[in-house]
Amino acid sequence: MTARIIDGKAVADRLNADTAAKAAVYAKAHGRPPGLAVVLVGEDPASQVYVRNKGKSTIAAGMLSIEHKLPADTSQDELLRLVRALNEDARIDGILVQLPLPKHLDADLIIDTIDPDKDVDGFHVVNAGRLVVGFDGFVPCTALGSMMLIDEAGVKVEGAEAVVIGRSNLVGKPVSQLLLRRNATVTMAHSRTKDLAAVCRRADILIAAVGRPRLVQPDWIKPGAVVIDVGINRIEEGGRNRLVGDVAYDGAAQVAGAITPVPGGVGPMTIACLLKNTLTSAERRAKR
């Protein structure tokens, strides 16, 4: 058996095209495009790349892109003032503060200051609560994208046994809630799970989001399972840097029924879902 490769880039391209078409309709109806503001503090190289890519994607979707690039020594009060100003800015439907922040800044306080209805990253505690109780809110983009790729694989989620490795607020917890909403039976596993391999072998749907290169071995995977690899790990191998996931891909692809590659799997979905959330925010705000 060779697994079907779930092409995250192709799914993201389709989602981006749909978002752009709907954003054009919104702009025509309301006299302005949906707007996304991204705040970057400091010069973290990875964050700079992410912010640049988000800006390009936002513009390509026909949306307003506003970037605030602040020096690393920006004070907490200065950053809070900016976030509050963006909350009040009628042009802005989505606010994203790029993480990680410099250590002297309280990321939880900053995120908590964002208007939950503009929190298109889905990190605010209000949106986390909305997800748990089943209300409409914003879901973290990587978790939302992972669910879309599960659907792309054509697996029936209802009644399936799902195992999520990793319990972060960004991926593990929200994707578990999304699976529960769809009536999967969900096990959340983590670094202290006893006999993790045996737990994984039960999974019809296996989501690896723990940040450990090639943790999941082929013999951990139930034959025919859908494997969603959220991990993006940079390692040195064969004298060069490589991006690898949390799953030992080559072997896993011989066991799984469908699998996401790294890169080209979950990664492209994150920005696509960010734009989808921004459009949703604009549409909701227009109805008030």
C-alpha cells in the first residue's frame, strides 16, 4: 500500500480563490475590502518570513493589508495602545500579533487585549471558550486547516477513532474540539502518555502536532489511517538543512491510507485559513 498524498497547497489554492472571490463581492457591497492588520515586534527571522508571506497573500486575495513593524524594545504599554487602536479602526476586520514576542512582553495580556471578534488567529480565551461550548467564534488557523485536509482525504469523521499527539492551545486542543464536534472519539496524547505507540495504533485519524522530528514511526500507524502531520522541524541531515515533520514520512506513507507531506501539507493551509477568518469577520461585522 502507498498512501494518497494530501496536497495542502492545492487545497489552500482553492480556498484562497474562493476567499478572493467572496472578498471582491464584499468590497463591492460595502465600499471597502476586508482588512487584516499584522503586528510584528522585533526581528525574529522566521516571524519576518511569516509576516511577509501573510502580507503577500492578503493583497493577492484583494484585501487590505496593514503591517506594523515595531522595534524589539517596544514597551508593553506602546504595544497595548496599538492593539486598542486597531480594535477601534473600522477598516480592520482581523488583528494578528505575530508570536513569539520578545521576552519582556506579556503575550497572554497582549492577545487578551485584542477584540475577540477581530481575533482571526483564534487565540483569545473568549474564542477558545466559544469553541468548547459550540458557539461561533474563530478557530486557530492550523487546527482549522488540519480539519479541511481530513475532509480532503475523504475519511468519515463521525464515529472514527482520532488520536491527537500534542496538547497545545494552538493546535492540539482546538483540533480535538473540532473532531469532537464532528462526533469522532478523541484521545489526546502527549509526552507523558504511557505506550504512545500503542495509543497511536488505534487511530483511524492520527494528528501529530508535538514538534519532535519523526517521532511517529511507521509501526505506530494503523494500516489505512489518515495521518495529518502538523510538525515543521528544521534539522541538519546529509550536510544540509531540511524541513521534516513529526512523522517518519517515507515509511509512514507505506502504511497510511492518506498522509500530508512536510512541506506542502498543513503549512499552506494556515495562511489560507487566516484569510478565510478575516473575510468571515468582515461579513459578521457588516451584519451588526
